[in-house]
Amino acid sequence: FVFYGLGTSTGIDWSWTLASFRDQLRHWQQLLVTVVLESLLLYFLERAKKKDLVGVVLPSFFLAVMAGSWVILAVSGRSLEEAQNSGWFFQKIPSNEPYFTFEYIKSVDLVAWNVFPDQLPLFIGIMLFSCLHVPVNVPALAAVTKGKQDIDASLMAHGVANLLSACFGSLQTYMTFSSSFLYYKCGGRGQVSSILLALLLLWCIPWIPSIIIRLPRVVAGCLMMHIGVELFFESVVDTLPGLDWLECIMLVAIALMCNVDFVSGFLLGLFCACMAFVAQTSMSEPVQLTFYPGKGLRSRVLRSKTETQILEDYDRSAGFLILRLQGVLFFGNAHSLLEHVENVRCSAVIIDFAQVTSMDSTSFVELEMAAKMLQQQQVTLICSGLRDLCKVKRYPELLTHAIFVKTMEEGVTQLEQSALSEAGDSPTSVSSHRARERTASAHAASTAMVQAVATGEEVEFFQEAWKEILDALQLPMATAEGLQKFFQFQRAKKGTVLWTVGDESDFAFLLVSGHIGVVDDFCRLGDAESEFVETCVRGHWVGELNLFTGESRKNKLLATEDLSMWTITKTSLDSMQQNAINLAFAFQSLALRFAAHRMYLSMLEGHVHSI
């Protein structure tokens, strides 16, 4: 726009050749006036921004320059023809036909129908390029105007405008960012002002030739130059601080190419956008979470204690792996799918595609390879939430080796029902060896935790830990003193394993000091490589849910520092329920209230608390 504005001022088409530069310099007076006018306009606009008068200054400046040009022309005593011949005003449009006529559409015989086949590709290209203006320019205009734009409504208006234009024999129309940007800068807002402006332009159409010859060239050149300067600041200068070095290189390259050739710059922008998308998406991990259930994840079916024990035994003996995928799955990152299912140690794999936005053919090929590999290992593959089921029909082996369900929960339910059917009515897989392991593990944890005498500060901490929850449940503070009789104060050394997977849930505790890590060898969130999937610090309640439900432990708890804690055992809880039922109900309400708060915090981190 900047260089085309200069070309408009001189009356010579701008091109990047030495001859064009020489021709432009012969009209150095017009070039100088245009640059001076643009400098003055930028100065006035900078002053107007402080008083929010940009919408007034911008149109007023160009109107004042046009009026000033005619005043100078009158004072100098020169005629309009002399000014036109000198290159200061536009020349009269040479034409033997009237400018505004529809005579040519009265006779269909005058239409050269034989040129349509040759020109059809050109028409289709113009149509596609015109439609592309809306999704490209509307978001850009919304970013500049800091407003919300409706692309659907803009496309509809675009289509209606072209339909009306074709019906009246006019040229194709399309949305231009520069015109809309100038309209906004001049204070144009809303549909009413847009309609009034359109009516004014429609009324001016018969007199456009007479209007143009009275318009100074430097005004039109300065207008185009100003649009170019504003667009340069909006798209390049103001954008550069928020870009990384690669994006800066692409932006500068596109801007330079657009000044040489707009279409080439546009194509370069599309190419850079595609390359950046491929590079950035390839570096992203499509596997959001890998998880072996049996650590707290179950279907929505409420199971009995016997069924729960059967499913826990199934998880320990075989189990199944869940892969939750996210984002775009394509040739750049689909290879990670095979890496996650290779050499799995389970009887089934569930791959959840609910959060996958799109998949290309390479992704389906990788999925088919994964299905065949799992089939050879006698592992069942279940795919849930896959949207492009119609594409699956193109891969017969994938249909043969995989099961497709609507939701992940449906797949989990199928595996649970299969495990329950194979086990029968009793958990026959629970062996005396496993029972001895759990007893030995619980004994080791109990011996590592030694009873100690609590200080006054530690007693006070126990009561303070209940205070906020007691207030929320409208329970008296004396409840904390009554509960304390059923707790014992204990300490444990760093490195103590408090419990492991499958241990009996025979105690819970309030952590007074120290730090605890939750170890889960089968759970991984995204690219996280942390040793712990969760941590517990001072003031956390740990293990209370399994203490109430009676389910076995779902993970491993490791003391990373020396610990001090208030502990309640299963025996103490049973004694509370028998001898102080009111305190038992209060303790249950308090524990559930804290567990609900902890689960909410865990969901913010992307997983569900399970200890």
C-alpha cells in the first residue's frame, strides 16, 4: 500500500525495476508532498489519541487537504486542465460510452459464450480467492477492532452481496481488510452507518467520473500510503514483541514478499503457516494419559464388595491399559501410539479418542499396526470415542482386530463384565500367598510407625485442622476434642513405605509435618516424568476414603521426609461407631468434606485423587 500510494501520487504504476524508480523520481514534488502529508497526519493522529479524537481527525484531515488543494489552485490562477496535465489531479476518463449503462445486458446474443470453458478455471480461482477473504480478514479485523466478529454472518453477507452484484451485471465483490480498517479508523460503527455509507456511494455512482477528476492525486496517494503504514504497524511492529525468533523471520519474510508481489506473499504465508503447524504439532505428545485401572478407576456400575475384590484381583493378574489421546493425530506424531502399546503387560488396551480433533490416514495405518501387534500378543484392543468411524471401513484388518465403542466407560464396563464372568461368584484368584504379602506389608508399615507423645503445638494443630470444616458443617468445636480421643500421635522415618498396592486399608492419618509422595508405576500424565503422581504436605488427610469403603490401597505411599501424624486405625473407627455414634457421623462428614475439596483440587491438575 505504501509504494502503490506513491505510485498513485505520481501517476506511474509502481514496479520493482530501475526504470520505474527513475520515472518515479521525475515527479519528486508529488512524492515529497505525499510524504509530508503522511508525516503531518501521523503527528495529528498521535496527538488525537490522547483525547480519543482519531475518528474525527482522520476524515477531517483528508477533507481539509482537498479543500486546501482547490484554494491553492484558485490562488495560483491555474485551471483544472493545467493541474491535470502537471500530474496533480486525475485525468478525465476517456470513453465514448456513458459510464453508467445497462445496454450491454439487453442482448444475450452479444455474450461470447465460447470463451467460458477457457475462462472457467479463472472464474473458479477468483471465486475461491474471494471466499478466502472472509475467514482470513474477519479474525484480523476483530483483533484490530478489539471486537467480536461473526464469520458465519460475514460469509452470508458476502454471498448476498455477490448475488446482487451478479444480478445487476456488476463485478465480483469481496471483503477487503484495508477498507474495513479505514472505515473503523474514521469512526464507523454499527450497521446503520454502514448502510448510510453504502447508500451515499450508490447515489454517487453516476457522477464518479466527474468526482475523480476533481480529486488531487496526492490525497489518494496519501490515503493509500496511510493505510499501508497503519497495517505495517498493526501487523509487524506491534506484533513482533510477542513472537519468537522463528515467527519473526517468517513475518518479516512474508511482509517483504508482499511488497514485491501480493499473491506470492500470500502463498508464502500459507506455506509458513502449514510448516509451523506441522512442526509445532509434531513436538506435542498426543497421548494425554496412560493408566492401568485397578488404582481407583472403574465403570459407573456400582459393584458389590465381592465383585470389587474380583476386579482388583483381575487388575493384579492381568489388568488393562488406558491411553487417552488429545489434539491432532497425524503423520508427525502418530508414531508415539505404537511406542505406548509395545510390550504391554496386560490383557486389554483401551485407546480413547474422545479429545482427538482430527486424524489423517497415517494415524489409521499406525492404529491398524498397533491392533495387529496387540492381536499377536493376545491383547484385546478397544477404541472409544472415535469420530471418523466411516474411515475405519477402509482398513479391514483394523475392523477385525479391534472393538469400537462410543465411550471409554462402555469399554471399561465390557472388560469388567468379562472378568466377572470368568471368575464366577467368588474371587478364586485371591491366594494365600497374596494374603500373606498384604499382611507382611501392613506389619512392616505398622512397625515403622512408632507411637510418640504429642507436644502442645501438635495438639493445637489437630484442633485447628478441623476448625474451618467444623464451621462449614455448623458443628461445635468440642467435636475436635472428642475425636482426638480416638487418634494416636505417631512418627515415621524418611523412606518408610506406609502402604503399597493391594494392602488392606486399616488406618488413615492427618499429616502434621513432613512430605509424602504417591508412587504409581502405571500412571503417567502427558510428558511428565516426575517420580510421584501426587504429593501430600502438612495439613492433608490421607487414606480416609479407603478406610471407610474397605477397598484395598490403590498405590504406593512413600515418606520423603521424617513424618509426624495423627493416626486413626480401623479398630479405633469401629470403637467410635459402637461407643460414640455421633462422633462417628461427624468424623465421616468431616472426612468426606475434606475429600471433596481435595478431589476438586486434583481435577484442576488433570487427574482424580485416589488415596
